[in-house]
Amino acid sequence: MPEVTECRHDWRRDEIVALFNTPFMDLMFQAQSVHRQHFNPNEVQVSTLCSIKTGACPEDCAYCPQSARYDTGLEKEQLMKVQAVVDEAKAAKEAGATRFCMGAAWRSPKNRDMPYVTDMVRQVKALGLETCMTLGMLKDEQAQELADAGLDYYNHNLDTSPEYYGEIITTRTYQDRLETLDRVRKSGMKICAGGIVGMGENDTDRAGLLQQLANLPQHPESVPINMLVRVAGTPLAENEDLDPFDFIRTIAVARILMPKSYVRLSAGREDMNDEMQAMAFLAGANSIFYGEKLLTTPNPKANKDMQLFERLNLQPEKFETENDDEAEQANIEHAIREQENKAYFYDATQTAVGQ
Ligand code: SF4
């Protein structure tokens, strides 16, 4: 038996850079070995993402079509009605999702929004789904209100390294982001935090992003690794192609640094073929978003995802916290297989990946 990997919180940048420089095959073997110590390598957790408020965001994240500063042709929308969100969640559950993530393009929620979003959390949770929200920066009391409503996860990404960050966002600081993560943790919610690869950063920046995440007092339970989707009208629209192996390396290093976290294959999956996605799973990714759109950008259609699951003999992961009912799980798996014949679109027309 290989030695069980510990969760370290004292990673040095040079150690992480050395992992990035490890020969690819050795890195993949190491990442898969770590992965198997903590997870079933043939299971992938499935989440669905719903944009509850789209566009007109005052922030200037250079990759984001929802920023009001860029002309991306995105139509802004009001906060969705609670019932409409619940209906989307029901459909997502029927299609096999176990976690429902709700995103709003805000700098931070206003106090007047809180009763609506907490109501969404309560009602979606009552369906038997795990809940996640991404609403921007939070104050202490807002984090507590969400936790009290039963929100399981709060997403707030660090996006990139502290050094490269200023090239991407100027309207909020890295420290602002760390403080929101701290508030989320103190409120008792789980953290979903990751970043984006392909924004012009180098390996040292990728190592810097992962160092920040891995050296948090507690690892984020969920680590989304996004591949930049170049959206016309945003400052990063003409960025150079990312070498797909650099993306896979980032997944593998994230897996090694945060052995017990769910590493999520997030935005950019539309641009990955099945072989690349399989390689990402081999590198330790074990969570995906599925549905037609990932906030504002295309996401592989649910049925295509399920065909890939079948080809790789992957199983959607059982609800990890409260569903021990095998019949219920069988229903979910059945519903997922049904997607091959019944196109399901949750129509989350727009929000963002970098809250
Ligand atoms: S990533 Fe989030 S905060 Fe940044 S512009 Fe987009 S919606 Fe606003």
C-alpha cells in the first residue's frame, strides 16, 4: 500500500513549480496514486449550474462576459424569481445532478437581496440537493445568513496567482477575496475556490494560485479549475491557445496538493475533446458541471457527458452527505442514462465563473 498522503498547508512555491516540471507520465502516475487513496477513481460528482442573475456586473474581470465594462452582447437580466430557480433545481435533480449551484453577477449581494437568495437556498435544499452559491464578496453577517439558511458551499475563486492578479482584475484585491473565503469558513460553510488557466499566466503563476489554495488553513472542499473561454468583447478574447497538457498538469498538481478536495473540471469543457477530459479525470479531476451552459459559456450537453461516462465506465457520485438510499441512487443513475434520449437543458443563460 502506498503511504497515505497528508494534507499539507505549508507548500513552498519552488516545490510546486518542481511538480509542474515533473515528467508528464510521472506526474500523472503520482496524481492518480494520490487520487486513489481518497476517492473512488471511477466516480465523478455531478453539479448543475444556474445563473440566477445575469450580466451588468460592475467588476472588471478581464475574462468575464458579464462585466458591464465589455461589450459582449450579453443581455442583462434581473434576479430570477425564487420559484423559477426551484423549478430549474427540480429539473436538474431529475437529470441526475446532486448539487445545484446558483450564481449571480454581483460585486457583492445587497442586503435587500438576501431574503430572496436565502429562500432559494432553503427551497432547493428541501428538494434533497446540495446547494452552492456564488454571489461575490460577502460581509460577515451575509455569510452567516447563508450558512443559517443551510447553504452547503460558497464559491469564490482566487482566479490566479497574487502576482498575476493585477493583470486580470483591478476592482477588488486579492486580499478582498481571501477575506471573503475566511468569512465563509468561519460561518461553517464549505468552500469552493479555484482559478482559471490560460489567461496568459505562466507555470509559476499556476503554482502560485495552487499554493494559495493549498496553504489556506483548511483546503477548499471543492477546487474548480477552469480553462479560459475566450469570449469576444472581453480583453482576453485574443489570448493565445493554451497547451492542453499545461491544463492537465494544473489538475494533477491540484490533486497532489489537495488530496481530499474535489477537483472540478469547470469552464472550458466545451473546448475539450473526450480524450482530454478522460486525461483530466486520470489526473484527479472528479467533479463536473453538466447542462447546456456553464453560466455564460457553452458547456457540453448533458447527454454527451453521459455518453462519455458510459464510454469510460464512470459513475456519477452518490450524494455524499445524506443519501444512503440505494433506490434513490438507482433513480439518479437511470435519469442520467435517459439523457441520451431526452435533451435536457437547464438554460442557465449567463453569469460567471470567477466570483
Ligand atoms: S467574474 Fe464575477 S465579479 Fe468578475 S465581472 Fe464576472 S460576474 Fe462580475
